Amino acid sequence: MEAGKVRVSLEVNGKAYTAEVEPRLLLVHLLRDQLGLTGTHIGCDTSQCGACTVLLDGQAVKSCTVLAVQADGGRVTTVEGLASPEGLHPVQIGFWEKHGLQCGFCTPGVIMTAVGLLQDNPRPTEEEIRTALEGVLCRCTGYQNIVRAVQYAASQMAEADERREVAAAETE
Amino acid sequence: MIPKAFAYERAHSVAEAVDLLQQAGGAAKLLAGGHSLLPLMKLRLSAPAKLIDISRLDELRGVSVVGERLFVGALTTHHQVATHPLVCQHLPVLAEAAAQIGDPQVRNRGTVGGNLAHADAASDLPAVALALEAQLHVQSPAGDEVFAAEDFFLGPLVTALPEYGVLRAVSFALPPSGARSCYSKFPHPASGYAVVGVAAVVAVGARGTVEFARVAVTGAADVPYRARAVEAVLLGQPPQPEVLRAAAGHAADDGAIAGDAFASEAYRRHLCAVMTERALRRACGLADAAAGA
């Protein structure tokens, strides 16, 4: 290993990665430049705009303010990790259906922030959604359609949960 | 923006972190959540030769009540503090302030210990630490030391934390039963930091007068301060609107109020009174005063 470098192992979107990195390497640069996952964007680069938001061990974090070495042993989910072979993630569908974007630059970070919110709070009020989005800046939408997109996703996920519960009850 | 290159080492115990700090002879900084330090390093305002990562030390995590104090481990995140049942039950003002730091992503990473050791003059937690007579529990080469919050914050980004010391935990005094509290903040519209933030804890006795009052102000001066002049006016008085307003008028008396590019000294003095009145009214169960108050 090169002098001064540190080995990090982490799981990104379900795949295990090992890399040798400079300690100063930011998580967002590891994701974009070394793993080629450019869905995570760099906006302000000062931990304000939230475009670089990913999930680290299930929590929304700003990957421009996390060192790659801090994520060692962790589990990262980026926007590329949301969709499954069955289709888009409900939050992605919500942004599509409710037009929760215009230029799309902030969208990956906003989506990951919303995914983090709905994990903790599957049925948020409008106020809770707006509070949860405090750490993401969008200069296009005025947030109205983003809020509607998250509300849509929450209702779709709740309906899917109910269908699963009914199906489970019927098989019993 | 890329920080200047640095060496990185992970500490496996607080004692090891103290040793590593000592070996580095002042060239190293501790890394916890990194949400105060890394932004400074990215701007190259700080360029330590080495980071000692203490973020995996489970001994520095958690919340507990011991006797008349609530202890919060230094690595406890703002999100954990804001949502912890013990904090919400015993010190709702601490949860209220923690929930206003930064934004959700920042609260998921930023730690109580990092926040207090960083000592930004506009940070929210120092006001609560002062109002709840916090003690900072430090491990250093000299052994274990305890600092009162009032002796800890010395200036912007300057604390009494000894060289090679590690902040292990902070403990907050539980106010008398029946006390009510509030953290009232006027946030900077861009940064979210407090232009002025006021923590107030008030207890009204059986005779209907204020028996206990703790008020502290952040953001207004170069260092957060206890607003003792406000407390002195409140004590022994009934918590009536005119009493609270008169007391709040002294909110700037104990601080060296400073102006900057965002807010003039006169405006900050004005905000001190307004935000203190709001905090006191809410702590006393009164509705917010009419606009302009």
C-alpha cells in the first residue's frame, strides 16, 4: 500500500468495495471518481445544499462532509441503488408523477433525503416533509412539487404495505 | 474543495487518543462527526497534520441520568439528543435546541462533544449548556477534569479544553421540578446559525412568583453568556408579561455584544431583548406577543 494511504472496505448499493485512499479523500469523491457512481452530485461543496446526500448505514448524510475513511465498514446507498429489477423506487416514481424537479441537479440528493425520511417516518405530515427537506436546496421548483412527490411516494408505500399485509393474512 | 493532506489514525480508547494527541505535539486534531472540522479543513482555514479518529469509541456514546444530572456522551449525535426519550422527558429544552442545529443530514453526523469543543460563537448548544449549568468532563494527560460551561467558552472557537484533552461527556443539571423551558432562536437565513439564540429555564413557586431562572444567550456576543441581569429581574416577581418584558430588556447587559457583516451591534441588542422575551413567555406558558414586540 502506498505510504499514507488507508484501506477502506464498504458496501455500496449492496456490492462490496475495497479501495486504498488518501485520508483526505471525501466520500463523494470515492463514489463519483473511483466507483463511477456519478448520480451523487456535488453542489455547494460546503455541506449546505444537500445535492451529495447519500444514505450511510441507513441515515441521510452529506457525502461532501464525510471522509471515505469514516465510511470504512459502512453501508452506503446512492441514488443508483434505489431502483430494483421490478422498477423504480416509489420515491423516484413520486418525482416522476408529480414532476418534483426541473433541472434535476439537486434531485439525487433530495430523493435520498426523502428515502431517509420515509424510512424513519412512513406517514409524514406536510410540515414534517418540509422540515426533513431543510438540508436540501432546490433553485427550480419552489419545493411545492417536491413535497407532493414525497407525499405521493408515502401513500404508494403505505398502500403497498397494506396489500402485503392483506396478502399475508389471506395466506394464513 | 480538498483538505490539505493529513495523516490518519484511529484511536481504540480515550486513553489512546490522549496518547496520540500528546505524541503529535499539538499538530493533531480529533475527528468525531467532522461536521465542524471538515468544512474548515476544506476551506483550508484549518490544516492539521494528523486526524485522530475517535468516532468509533462506544464508551463516548449514550444518554443517562445519574443523580440530579443528565449525561450525554460526547459522540452522541444531535439527532440522537433531539429524539432521546430521557432528554425529551427531563430536558426538553436540550432536545428543542438540538433539533434546530443545521439540518437533518448535519444532525445525523454532528456530535454534541464536537459542537461544544468547536465552540462556534453562534452555535445553539452552548446557550443550553449555560442555562442548564452544564459540566464538561474531560480526560487529559493530567487525569480527569471537569469544567463548568461558564468557564469553558473563552472566545470564538476558543475553549478551556486542555492541550491533549478529550471531551468525554457533558452533563446537564436537571432543573427543579415544575420548571419550564424554551430555546428561542433567530436563525441566520442562509447559514441557520443563531444571529441570536436564547435558552430560558423558569420555575414558578407556590406563591406565584419566579423562584428559579436561568437564561443564556448565544450568537450575540463573541462568546455565549449567562444573562444574569435578566435572571435577577425575574426572581421573586410574578411571571406577568410586563415583568418578562422588563427582564428581557436586560438581555444584552452581560455580553460583549458585537456587530458583524450580518447584523449590527444595535440590531443584535434589539434581537437579544426580543428573543429573550419570546423565550421567557413560552417558558411561562404565555402566547407569543404581538408582532413588533
